[in-house]
Amino acid sequence: MINNRLVATLFIFLFFELSIFSVLHAQTTGNMSKKELKQEKKADKREKINALIKQEEEGSIIYQKQNTFGLKLYSDGWGAFFEKGYQKSVYKTNLFSLEIGERKHPKEDKVFSLQQSGGFLFGTPLIFGKQNNFFFTKLGVGQSYLIGGKGNRNGVSVSAVYKGGLSLGLLKPYYVDIQSPNAVETLSVKWEDGLGPYDDVFLGLPIGSSGLFKGFNEIQIKPGAFVQGSLRFDYGRYNEMVSALEVGFNIEYYSSNMPIMIEKDLTIQNQSPILVEPKKLFLNVFIAIEFGRRK
């Protein structure tokens, strides 16, 4: 009887021991699985980071977005721009840009007036025969396509850039200061297509320019469109920095003519002013320098 009870007690004890061992083993196994899962995730993340580092070392520029500022020198003017880019792949980036600047006529030449006072020249510099200042604002969208990577972190990447969008031409009358016919006062006048009372004096010997801000309340807005194509050379030492040189061409077309200059042969007396033929289409080339950051 005692032996049976002892055997039953030992059996029950072993059963509980095995149950507890099974529970502890299952918990340990579960904990190990979670740890292994975390380690596996860390390993995958580390592998992705190493792959990105390897791509950068091989010349690929990896980022999500970039902000760039730059200055452009056109064959007929200048521009300043801001550009935002979002990388879609290693090779393609979507671009959005805003640019402001000024177009100039090839015959523009800044001179000083020949007016004298006490043997000294006076007056501010002026552009003889200028009719309007031609400013522009351009909103563009486009893409850059990587042609060649840097090869190494200190190399130069080459990208093809193409853009298009809306261009707003802003015509501001160009004012000059002249002496009134009775030489009593100084007048600020603009060109009025040969019909104004002071147009002859305007093309005579003005005292000087009336200043950049004179006439801003008379700006005319001319809508238009533009397309650009260029090559961008990014020579930045670090991939998170943008340091680039860009060369390309630009085409702009406006809804109406954009007159900038008046032309007259001053060697012929009593000759009527001859207007320079204005145009709607502007073709030019440019070189730009750009700086910015990538994230």
C-alpha cells in the first residue's frame, strides 16, 4: 500500500516537473525567436545601409530631396533661381524651379550725359535709346537624368537637365531725366512711340537715368512659355552638398512683342526715330553656378 502511494506521488511530482520544464522551455524558445527576429531586422537594415554606402563610394548620389540656389549668366541677360528636386531613382530626379531675371538688348550701352555744370559732368549713367526694362519670372518643372556617376566620392557627376513651364514677361518703362525746354526744371520722361511731347528731347542729351524704381507702377505683364536643356556637372566633394556648374540653351516665347530699345542715327539731323523691331521669341545660351544641400 505504501509502495503504491509512493509510486503515485513520484508520478505526480514528475508530471509537474515535466509541465514546468515544458512551459519554461516554450518561453525561452519564444524569447529566443523574438531576439533572433530583432537581430535579423537589424542585419537587414545594416545590409541596406552598407549597400547605399557602397553605391555612394561607386559614384551614385543617393538622397530623397535637394534644395538648390544659383545664378545664371545668359547671352542676353541674367537670372537667379531656386530649384527643388525629389529623387525618383538613382538616375532620375523630378525638378521644380522658380527664376527671376532680366533680358537685355545687344545694343545696350551705359553712358554718361554730356551735360556740364562748371566744367564738370553731372547726372547718373543711362542707357541711351532704351525704351523698356524687360524682367521675367519663370515657373518650371522638369527632370534631371544621371548620365555618368562620380566614379568616386571626389569625382564629377554629369546629368542631363530638361525643363519647361510658364514665363511672365514684365515690361517696365525706362525713364530718363531731361531739362525742360525752358531749362527751368528737370523732368522724368519715357518714350511714347514718337508721339510724346518730349520724345525728341528723350533722344537728345538726357541728364541721366531716373533710377531703377521709376515706372514700376506702370509694368505690363506679358504671358509666355519656355523650355530649357542643359548639362549639369556636380563636382561637390560630399554627396550631401550640391556644388555644380551648368551650361545649356533657353527658348522663350511671349504672347506679344517685347520692345526694349529705340534706335536713331544721331549723325543725321531732323531724322524721325527708327524703332528697333521688337520680337516675341528669344533664343539664348547660359552658364550657371549652383549651390545647395541634399537630404
